[in-house]
Amino acid sequence: MKKLIVLVAIALAGCSQMTKPTPDQELHYQCGTLPLTVTQHVKDDRVSFVLDGKQLTLSHVEAASGAKYSDGTYSFWSKGEGAMVQRGDDIIINDCILTQ
């Protein structure tokens, strides 16, 4: 009986870990002389950042490698500690390196 109680307690403890919300994570990049702070919304697989005075929120899309987020106009790509931002087919921010 004690073993059963211990097993149930362990199972319930594991379940409580799964229900905790995953916090957003701020990623800080240095893109040449431009600092870029990207908030990664883990729960709904999106990123957001301010560009040209506008708040952009981009959803995860398929990529051959790395992570790509897009809203159809802007795209944010990251791979390892590097990243870039595109508007349409044009790279508008390049050479971003993760600093924190």
C-alpha cells in the first residue's frame, strides 16, 4: 500500500510540472550597431520585437534549418547564436549575434 501511495504522489508531482505556464524569454541580439530584443513566446510558438517603431508578432513557420517566424511580410530567422530579419525578399537586418 505504501508503494502505491508513493507512486501516485510521484505521478501527481509530474503532472503538476506539466501544467505550469512556460514563461516568455527575452533574447538580446547585437546587429552591427543596432541592439534588437526579441521576445520568444514559447507557449504559442511566436516571437515579437519592435522594428521601425512598430510592434511585430511573427508566428513559427517551417524552415530548412534554424528557426523561422513570419507574418507574411516580415521574417525573423535564427540559427545558433545568429539571426537576421527580412522584409519580403530583402534582408533588412543582418549579422545579429545573441548577446544574452
